[in-house]
Amino acid sequence: MAFITAVFIFYISSLSFPPNFAPGFYYLSIIYHAGIFFIFSFFLFLSGKFEIKFIFITLLIALLYASLDELHQLFVPGRAADIIDFAVDSVGIFFSLLASRFIKI
């Protein structure tokens, strides 16, 4: 599921959007960024061992993927890399890992 989510993130990041795509799009973008990286890092964590060490590995991989996603957007017409998007991605990742600490299997 983490791989499928990563592919979905890449696909959405490859789409071009015209400037001022839609009113209120900014807020939807924030919800999308935090939500999709919450899901990505959550499934990534579930794919490994339930150990503290794996939380840090998941954090590293998810943050690396978020930064590569923003870098990828530099090459997509109508898109740009944005540090705010990366920060929102990071918030989703951190909340996911916080939530995953309460899972015990």
C-alpha cells in the first residue's frame, strides 16, 4: 500500500495546473499534502517492524520522498517546488508516526 500511495503521489505531482486553479484550492492543497503523506508514512511504517528504530527509518524515507516530490515538481509545467508544501507534508508524516506509536499487533 505504501508503494501504491507513492505512485499516486508521483502521478498527482506530474499533473499541470493552471495558475489560480480554483478558489479555495490552497486549503484543499494543504489537506491533500498532509493527508497523503500521513497515509504514505503510515503504510510505510506498517510494512516494517513495530520498533522505535523503524519509526526513524520511516521518518527518513518519508521526508526524503516528500523532498524528492517537491524537486520533481520543478520539472512539471505549471508546478513549482514549495517549502510550505514540504512543511505540510512533514506535518502529515509526523502525525502519522505519532498515531502509529499507539498501534500494537
